[in-house]
Amino acid sequence: MSTTTFPPSDPLTWKQADADVHVATRNGEFAGFVEFDGTAHLVRDNHGTDLGAFDSLHDAFRALEEAHESAASPQFLPRAWRRRARRARA
């Protein structure tokens, strides 16, 4: 399995796939979608993870963009986890 990451500077491109579904791509790769269920705009990322329900389409778009920005930022491990394994002394 490969993971594709894009810099957050690349904007999401939105296309309306149906009357109540908008699909996002980034550099031609699927990035997620927004579906309107009649009461709220439901957002899912490219892995199908539920990102929440929003009152407006604009807020739903922004939520997916922010999710991609946070996923693209480097994650640092706590110092204790970065240490090299040490060999046991005899």
C-alpha cells in the first residue's frame, strides 16, 4: 500500500458529482467528499473517515481542507520514542 501526500499549498479541486455530492481532488488524486443528507453536509476524507456534519457547504469544504493541511504537516515523536534501542548488557 502506498500513501500519497501533497503539500498543503496545493488547493483542493471540487466537482459536483450529483445534486447532493461534491468530490474533492488534489493533483488528480481523490481527497474526500461532502454529501448533503437533507439536514447537514457530511464530510469524509480520502480514507472514508467521518470528519463531521456541517450546516453550510462552505464550512464542510473548509473542514476537509483543514484536515488535509494538518495531515501534511510533519508529526514529531516525543523524545523518548526517538531514542535508539540499546543493547542489553551482559
